[in-house]
Amino acid sequence: MKKLLILLSLASICNLVSAADEPSPAALAGSNGCLICHNANQKLVGPAFKAIAEKYQGQADIQQKLVAKVKNGGAGAWGKIPMPAHPESTDENLNKIVAWILKGSPTN
Ligand code: HEC
């Protein structure tokens, strides 16, 4: 019983550590190249992340649509400048980044 408790607490410590090691969505946006063209508050080449959150607020199936759009690239929603495809970004990372954008890209 004691051994089991020790194992359980070790497992939860490991969980804590790996959660703390996970990069934040903001860091993922940087490492996936999004911040070359996007900024939270200002339009750069692409629209401001906060403008994207406002535009799609309350739209139920938007998360999947935006993940697909970032993955495959495209134009027309904001103007004629296209966003390039991001085939090298994993769905997991894109899901985290897009969920963060839709939440208003909080800094913490
Ligand atoms: C080379 C510049 C560039 C890079 C890099 C880039 N974007 Fe974009 N992004 C754009 C442009 C331009 C648009 C506007 C496209 C349009 O008008 O449909 C856009 C639009 C978007 C939209 C809104 C799409 C829509 O249909 O409304 C999201 C969400 C988005 N980008 C997320 C990302 C994420 C996440 C990354 C990183 C993985 C990223 N972008 C990287 C240029 C870029």
C-alpha cells in the first residue's frame, strides 16, 4: 500500500513537471512562425489575432475551420493577401494556437 502511494505521488509529480514544460500557446505561435505575420493587437501582413477573435466570436464550428485554413493556407476572408500553408505545423499545435487566438490571445 505504501509503495502504491509513493508511485502515485511520483506519477503526479511527473505530470506537474511535464505540464510546466509545455510551451505556452504564445510560444507555439512564435515557434510555428505565426508571429512573422501576426500580432495580437495590430494588423501586420495578416489580421491582428484580437480582430480574428472578434470576427468569429460565438461561431460554433470555427475552431476546426480556422485550423484547416492555417494548415492549408488561403485568402479572401480579410483581403487579397494569402496566408501560406503550414504543413509542417502539427494539428495539435495548431489547435492550441487557434484556441488561444479565439480566446483573445491572453498573455498569461
Ligand atoms: C506569411 C504570413 C503569414 C503567416 C506566417 C501566418 N499567417 Fe495567418 N494570415 C495571414 C494572412 C495574409 C491572413 C488573411 C487571409 C485571408 O484574408 O483569408 C491570415 C489569416 C489568419 C487567420 C484567420 C483566417 C480566416 O479565415 O479568417 C488565422 C486564424 C491565422 N491567420 C492564424 C495563423 C497561425 C496560427 C499562423 C502560424 C501557424 C499563421 N496564421 C501564420 C498571413 C500569415
